[in-house]
Amino acid sequence: MSEYLQAERAQEWREALRKSMKNKDRTAIPRVKMPEVDPEVRSHTYDEVNLGLSEALAREESHRCLDCVDPTCITGCPVEINIPKFIKNIERGDYLEAARTLKETSALPAVCGRVCPQERQCESQCFYTLKLKKEPVAIGHLERFSADYERMSGSISIPQTAPANGTKIAVVGSGPAGLAFAGDMVKYGYDVTVFEALHELGGVLRYGIPEFRLPNEIVDVEIDGLKKMGVKFETNCIIGKTISQEDLREDGFSGIFVGSGAGLPNFMNIPGENLIGIMSCNEYLTRVNLMQAADPDSDTPVYKGKRVAVVGGGNTAMDAVRTARRLGAEKAMIIYRRSEEEMPARVEEIKHAKEEGIDFYTLHNPLRYEGDERGHVQRMLLQRMQLGEPDQSGRRRPVPIEGDTLWLEVDEVIVSVGVSPNPLIPQTFTGMEVTSWGTIVVNNDTMQTADEMIYAGGDIVRGGATVILAMGDGRKAAKAMHAHLNKSL
């Protein structure tokens, strides 16, 4: 890998670019700010909040990249994008080549440019962050710019694939892990079929992330690229029910990748949680994003509360509370048992929520709910918390402040306290080890399960993680399965 990176860096055009500007001039350029729709306008619409960088802003930001000899940013990227190469292509004005560079390792660059927590990954390993104590190069913004430029240019490149080898591979689930795996396997020359239980492709990208953060059109374009590479897709097909493990083997599939996600919502098991108006975040977002439940003429319209509380502090909780705002909530609130510093949500998500008028009740934890005579939730009792000693996660443990509680009036509560793995594959497939949490046990280096023909990745292994970590799992599994099948041929 390092030899390849050094050879790429040594190309004449890269050397010329490095010499075209002094490093002290590059580091003096302030980091670009992403243009956004005004909060008052956007909190009533599903249009995308971030507007993307203009060509001028992207070029300006690309000058900041120092084209380091040891590009530590790449080590922070779970799919190992050649970050300096794509950014330097932006600097020289070859935006289509920048997009092609992204596609060498990422199946979903336009998605990742929007939803990746770059601040915790590639950007946290940027030379600016590590050594200069300055804001990192805006890698995510530049990734989105390149992918969007290519899409709007109409010149969408299709990565090269090896000649077909006739070996059939099945993928369970069309979420980010499955799509990344499928993209790499079809590049190796395999005959890949992705089986999706729902009627739309994309998994969590489609049902879990609202359009104001990730438009469906972007997901469609990325999947269309995979189709053009040769990946086949079957929707409305539930592996473990519609098609069994034995059926796949009989149909001649030589390898199976399980990327069935974590779609089983967790609840807190507190009094009143079964009142009308209390639902899981998973159900809420799926109904709104996938089933048009925000439309009152829909077959399954979602309840639109006026005082909506979302319990949790992750990205999904932010997506839900910002969705409630757009559906007409007069008061939309986040209830989170730790402080804002401990929130797992992206900094950008928290910022956007605050700008849109979301109220934050940090260091509060629900104790119980009470309803009206019709069984509809009416109010919730909150326990005030304080931070104690760090727990196993390294975050300080929230501890109740004895006797300090308050009642909050609500007419809708959305519970976003994590998800559990989809139980269908662990329950219906044989030959695999499953943890007490319901996650599939894999070799961390290869993503192979106890059954040597089955690999797994994403939330079904991790129990809940980011899009890019799931994609990293998919890539790792593809590389290992390819090596394993070649050995056994």
C-alpha cells in the first residue's frame, strides 16, 4: 500500500502542485464553511440542509492539503480512500478524476461525503489536527463535492471489473455493509446477487436517514452505479423466510455475506412505555422515510405530535427530533441522560438541531409515562442526573440526583436508545456462533463466521455503528472471501 501511495505522490503533476504554493501559505488558508439553508426555512421542508461547496470553495479548500509524505488521514478512513490523490485532483481542476479516485475504494462516495463522521475518522488524523492544532482539511466536504460534480456532469465513471469467473455470491441486505461488499466482489469478477427484504434498496440509508440529510436520489445514483458494474438486486426477498440457507446452497452460491443490520428497537422497560403515542425511533423514521407516513393521505399516516420528546443522543435521535420539527411539532425536545459533551451524535447534527429550535434536556432520564383516559401519553417524569466516574465505554456514568425530578408535558415520545441485531439470520441459519446480544461472531481480521462460506459485517456484527464502519467491514470481508475462494478453487 505504502509503495503505491509513494508512487502516486511522486507523479510529476503532484510534485508540480506541491511546488506551486509554499506550505506556510497553504496552512494560512482558513477552513471552508459549508453553505446551508436558513434554519427558519429548512425546519419546514425536507430539502437538503447542506448545499455543497461551489467550485471556487472546493478549489480554495483543496489548497490547504499539504500532500503529506505519510498521509495519516488514510489510516483514519475505514475504506482507505487515497485522500491526498483525490484532493490534489480537485486542486488541479480534474474533478472527474477526483471522483474516479474515490470509487477505487468507496462504493458510496456521495453518501459518505454527507453522513460520515469525518471529524472522528479521517479528519481526526489530518496533519492539521495532529501537529498544527488547527482545523483539519474538510475532507468530507471535498468528497461530497467530487461525487456531486460527477453526478451532475452526466459523465459517471464505472469502476473496472475483472473478467467474470462464474462463481455466485449472495449478499443478505442492501445496507452500506452489503453494498460495499457487493461492489468489491463484482470488481473481482464474481456473480453477485443482493437480496433485500424491503421494497426499496439501501437499507438504513433509505429508511433510517431523512432526506434533509441524505436525499433518496443520491442513494439511487450510487446503487445504479453498482448495477452498471454488474451487481444484481432482488427486493421483497427475506433470506431466512422467503429463501432459506439451504436454498442458497442449492442454487449454487459459493459464498454468503450477511449484512442484515440491527433493525430491532430497544426500549427502556419503564412504566407507561406501552401508551399510545410512544414508539421506537426505528419505526418512526422507517414510516416517514420509506412509507410516506408524513402524508395524511397515506395508508399508514404517522401521528404528528405538538410536544414531541425524543429519548437519546445519537445521530438517529437527532434525525427523529428534526423530522418531528418538520412535521409540525411546536416543541421538539431531546432527552439525554448524559451531558452534551458525551453525545454520540455528530457535532454538525447537534448544531443543526439547535439552529432549528430543538430544546435539549441533557442530564435527564425518563422514569415513567402517564396517559389520559384514552390511553394516550400525556406527560413524562424525568430524573435529573449528574456525571459520576467513567464506565466501560470511557464516558462518565450518569448518576441520579436523589429526589430531583420534574414532569414534562408531551403528546408523542420517540425512543432512540439503541437497536439490537436483526434476529432472523442468527435464528434461521446454522453453523454460526451468535453472542448473547444476538450479534454474529466473526474473525475480526477476515469477517468470516464459524461457517467458512459465510461472512458477516456491519450492525449484525457490531450491534450498531456508522455507515462507514459497516462499509469497512464489507470491504474487509470481500478481500478475505476472495482470498479464501481462490485458495479452495
